[in-house]
Amino acid sequence: MQYIRGMKKADLIFICAVAAVFLPFVLSDTLYGLYKSFNAAHGMIVSFIKFAVLSTAGEMLGARISTGRYYYKGFGLVSKMIVWGILGMGINMAMIIFSTGTPAFLEYMGLSGATESLAGPMCWQKVLVAFCVSVAMNSIFAPVFMTLHKICDIHIADYNGSALALVRPWKMGELMSRVNWKAQWGFVFKKTIPLFWFPAHTVTFLLPPSGRVLCAALLGVALGVLLAVAARKK
């Protein structure tokens, strides 16, 4: 009973922390306006902060689902936040590259007006282009990104979550050999990419650029949950 009460208290703290992050921007137009202007001027910095906070929170939620605890010895909170921040900048870069390059390729293949579709009104062509951008990004970039994230997790765990892990030698060959490729392929690649990320990012690319930032932030939480759960699959 004491353990259950502790978990309920931890849940309350987690919910309050999430509310403290989001509510000020929901309740204050001024704060939200400052966020949008800062994001427009410093998109990569915002991406680092956004993924460092939200995706790490997603991993904590995944740990709660699979182990009953948000945090445990060796979790590596600081290390994970730094890794997520860096990977978040990579995601921002990928979204820019694929949302620009995929429509250009579609025009090259004969789909007239593809490069203007994402900025235009809702129509079947806009949905098609958004879907193609999502498929391209998640088929080419996502597997590499997800594998790199898994390698980072293993390396951090080797140093019991210490932030010093990030400056210690990375034995990439050995780390890659320790990835659970059965779970990586059978769950992360084969299931989450086509069944979740294809449609999720299709919706993301249907939104205006300012809306994509907010959507990507929320998907960062989902990504942390999915990878944390996948990491614990046998």
C-alpha cells in the first residue's frame, strides 16, 4: 500500500510538472507569441530544448508504464536530455530537408504544383504530398535516427547513467552488436514506423510551419514512450 501511495504521488508530481511547462503558453497569448518569435529566430535552439525536455519526459513516462517508476538509479537524466537535445536538432534539420526536397522530387516525377502544395489550402494533392514527405523521412532518416538513439542508450547505461558517458570513448562496433535487432526491426521499424509515424507525420506536414513545431513537440513525447517501451521488450 505504501508503494502504491508513492506511485500515486509520483504521478501527481509528473502531471503537475507537465502542466507547469504547457499551461503558461496556453493561458498567455504574450508568452505564446514570444515562443513563436523566438522559435522563428532560433529554431535549432528551441529544437534542442524541446526534445531535451519533452522526449526525456516521454522516456520517463515509458519507464513508468513498463517498470512502475519514472526514474531509477542509472536512468541518466542529464545524459538523456543532452542526447535528446542533439537528436532533436537532427529531427528539425530532417523535417526541413524532406519537406523541401520531397515535393521537388515529386515535381521532377511529374506531379505539377507539388512544391507549393504544403503551403496551399487543404486538398487531395496536399494530403498526398504530406504523406510522401512523411514516408520519405521515416523510411530514410528514421531508422538511422532510432538506431543511433538506441546506441546512445546502451552507452549511457554502460556508465550507470553518468553524464561523463558522453565524453568517454564510444566503441561503436561493440555497441552496435549489442542492439536488440529483433526488437529494433520487429517493433521499432516494422510496426511503429508504418503504423504510427507515417500517419502522425502526415498530419504534421499538413499543418502550417508554426503548427508543426507544436505537433513535433507532442510527438517527441510519443517517441520517447515508444522507444522506452521497445527497449524493454524481450
